Amino acid sequence: MKFPICSTDTGNMGCGESQSKSDLQSLGLGMVIYFKVLKAYGILFFVLILLNIPLYYIYTSNHPEFKVTSYKDALFKTTIGNIGSSKNNFLTLSSLQLS
């Protein structure tokens, strides 16, 4: 039994009985749930990517003097370690008073 890739309705999780109908019912409950979870993970992935776009902008705008010449530089520019290595840290070792 073949199903078209883009036009097969997998249904939605937890949206009532009318929305949870799936074209894949003939394959069994396990396959239906698998594709519903896969769809939910895909939607969650794109939502998280959209929420992280401002963070990537903030991370890459820090340290403009470092130019990206390799994948290691790009990885450094897009992680929180870039902000942690900033010269404008508010807490330095010289300002700590150990007693």
C-alpha cells in the first residue's frame, strides 16, 4: 500500500476526535502515533529555530574584531562562549575580595 508523501493526512495529537483522524489508520496504531510524534517534533524544531534567531544575532555581533575564517571560528561566534569571553564582563578576578 503506497501513500503520497505530501498529501497524506497524519492528523494532530490531542486535538479532539475529528482532528486526530489519519489516513494511515490501516497501518496500525503504532505507525499512526509514530508519524504524529514525528510531525510534532518537526513543528517544535521550526518553532525553536525561530526563537533562537535573535540569540544567534546577539552571539555573532559580539567580538566584531574576530573574523570567521573556518568552521571553528563560526562555531565560536554562534555559541554562548563568545559572550562569556567578552572584555566587558562585570565580574573579574581582580574585583573579587577573598577574605
